[in-house]
Amino acid sequence: MWVLRVSDLLEMFGPPPSHEELQRAKLLVEWRREFFTIFVSHQWLSTQHPDPDGLQLEILKKAVQNIIDGTVTVESDVVSQLRQQLRRFSAKERRQLANAYIWFDWFSIPQIPNSKAELGIQSIPFYVEACQLFVALVPPLRHCAAQQDCDLVSWLSRGWCRAEMWCRLLADGSGTDVPMVVVSGADQVEFAKPLQWVQNPVHEGEFSCESDRKSVGNFVQAALDNKLRRLAAAGQSDLLRYYVARYEEFLGLAAPKRDVHSFASRFGFQSLQAAVRQTHGMGAMACAALSGDAGLVRALAAQGAPIQSRLRAMPEVGVEDGWTPLHLATIGRDELAVAELLQLQADPNSTDSLLKIPVLGLCHTTSAVTMLVEHRADVNLRLPPCLMSPLASACSRQASVAVTSKLIELGAEVNLSSGGTGMGPLACLANTAASNPHCLEQLTLLIQNKADINQPCRTSGLFNLLEWVCRAHVLVVRDKTLAGIRFTADLSTTALGHAAFFGADRMVQHLLDLHADPEIRNKRGRTPAQLARHARVQQIFDDHATSFSI
């Protein structure tokens, strides 16, 4: 396993040299276990060279230097912070980074096709697990040949990138504190959201060489099997059952139908009776619902398994505290389990305990939406302190355009602001737009259906007080304030302000093109341009102001 010193990386200029060039220059070091090592995952910007103009390299260098200097603070995403799942790069980690080593495919794997190059590719799961930090290098740049954007959205679509990400999150020692960092710019660096990997299975990714799909699937399956063994040994029964229930879905395999006799042993219960009696966590009904097995749902209900059992939060896989079996069935890809639970009188308007997101906002398919509404799910559910309407939740969770279109067709209001936070569908879309492949299509759909592009979020009740408290905190602490507190302090802005805050450059540009007003001030008196935290987004506002004045 060949790695490069960070100190040597920081001295590079122009197109990065290949493995063979670095070997001749005696700059590559054979990896040792005591090294603090960074695995860098990225997309190639041409067919023959990963970075022909050195643009990715320059951003990586600046981002690393900014982290070491403390110029950039690396912390959890805002939603994780609001759930009190805080992680921040410490001073010790910054010092480790200064003396670290980099694994980067162009540097670390022979580029001349031979047996060593092939072995290097096959060893990527080991390389990922051997590193203490995983970096997704995803600045928005153009592919030289394809003339397509290469950014976080396209990185998440690539099969090899997904495989590297999954190997990291299934590796030994991973969990809710996974050190996986997304670098979107020299000043835009944050820890990844758990949802980004759960929603992107490897077998559904794009591969330049179709034969890679099977070989990559094999080592992801091996990583998943190892994960199951570690969870079993550690006694983490809820997470173990979650992975077992979604095993076939994650790998693209045909799901076997199971009867109640094989159920208990498959999911690690002592007996069927023990599985049925469990009313919290991943009990019998939750496992069956998540696996999408309608027959098993029916059989377990006949045995007395509760339909409305509640789950504990599992941040690693994006499961919220208070979810029911119907929530789990809805996030899966097989709506037959959804139909069975609804027939058994599961509550179609149940929400989680913290964010109060309704089941309807989690749907993957239009048929699941239709079934839920037919069973009296409210498309405009507003149960205080519900933070998101079903449509707003669908936009936030990057649902397909077909799903959001179906919600609107069934009566979802595009300007409905959620109780407390005052966030409507446009604002929720803006908050996750940077990683949303459907972002611009969703935006167009909402505008076509008369969404108010300049609607500000208006907090009320407890959230009004929370906003004031965060504003006071920002005034006192200033630059050292957590992003989650800054977000809450400026919550009462428009969708343009939200997109600016979260660095969603594509959505910022599109909103400005649609004549969104950049001068609307929030309760704190700040315009969307003043909420931009990253140079790239600020440049868009500057260019717009210049062209508007001309």
C-alpha cells in the first residue's frame, strides 16, 4: 500500500504526477500501521488523466492547509447538529493531518496495466479500512471529454465511488462517529450525512465498465458480511437486524420469502415469542416490514406482533427515534409490505419523535403515496410541532420528481409552511440541494405549481424563542459558532438564503435566474448574499449584482 506524505502533497503544483513518476522521485512511502492515513475518493476529469489541469489537486491542497491552519472548521452537517450529533475536527486531529499520509488512486496504484495494478484495485477495501479518514473530493468541475459536471451529485452516482464509500462505512470501527469528510471547495468541508450512503447502494451506481458491477458487488458483500459479524459479536442487535433486513436490497439480490419458523434465527432472536413480545427497537414486525416481506408481516401479525411498535434512533443508517414498522416499510423499495401494514390498520399519519416527519414524506414510489392517501394519510399534515409537511419532507429527503408530483396532484400545498420552523417545500429543498440529483427538476416543478419563490420562513412558538436565543449566541461568539446555531439564527430567510447558507451553488444560480429577490432580509436583517459561507456561492451573487447593475 503506497502513500504520499501530506507535506509533499502541499508542495505539488499543476497536474498531479502518476504513481510511476512518484516512485522515480522516491516520494512514495510504503504504508505502516502507525501512520495517520487519509483515503481520497474522487472522480476522474478525463479518460487518460484524473486531473489534467491540476484543479482538483489545488482544491485538495488548499482545503487540507485550511483545516491544518484552523481557517476552516470541519464539523457535522446542520441536521446532525440539530439532533445533537456533534462532531468537530479537534486541534489534535489538525496536528495529525499535518503529519499524515495520503492514499490517492493516481499516486498509489500502478497506472501501467499489469498484475500489480489489478491487485491494487482489488485491495481497495483494505486500503479504505486501513485509513483513519475518508475524504470525498467533489469540487464542481467539468469533465474534459464528457463536458459534464463532476461534483457531489455525480460522485454519489458513480459505482466505484459508492463502493469506496460503503467500504468506509462498513469498516471496522465505523459507526455514528464515522470520519468521512466531503470537500466541495477549499472553504467548504464537512462531515458526511448518513443518509447519503444508505440511499445510494453500489449495484445501482454507474460503471464505465459493466463487468465492474459484479466484482465491486462481491467485495461490498464481503464488507457487509464482516459488518454483520462485528455487530453480532458486539451485541448491537438493532443495527444487526437492520442490516439483515436490508441485506438483499443493499446488494441487489432477490429477497427470499421467509416463514415464521425461520424468522427468529435469521434475525437473531432467541425465539419467535421473544421477537413478537419486543415492542421497542427492531422487533419482529419492524424486521419484517423493513425486509419488505408482506407475507411475513401478515404471519407475525397473526402471532400478535404489534403494528405500532416504536424504534430507537439509529443515526448510522438514518433511522429516527419513534419510527414505526410503517416508516421502515416505506423507506424500502417494495410497497407490498406497506399495503399489508395499512390493511392491518397501521397509522398512516404517524411521525417520528424528534423531527415529526410523517410517513408520507418518506415514500420512494408513487404507488406507496397513493396507497397511504387512500388510507387517509393527510397530504398537508400539520401536527405541532411538526417540522415538515409531507411535501417538504419529500423535497428534503431527495425524493424523485414523480413522487413529489404525485403529492401535489393529490392536494399537497406547495406554499404550506411547517409549524414552528416555518419551512416550506422550497426551503427544505434548498437545505439538501447540494447533494440532490433531482434538485433543479424539483425546483421547476414547485415553481410551475405556483410556489412562492420569495416566501420567507416565519418561525413561531418555541422555534421563535430558539431563533432569538441563537441570534444572541451568534452576536457573542461570532465566528466560533456552530453551523447549526448560525442556521437557526438565520432561519427566517427565503429559499435563496437557505441555498446560499448550504453552499448549493446550482440552486442559488437557478433561483437568481428565476428572479428570486436577493435583497429580502430575514428577521436578523441579513440578505441571502450575507448568508453565503463559501466563496463560490458569494461569487455567484457578485456576478449577479454586476450583471443586474449593467
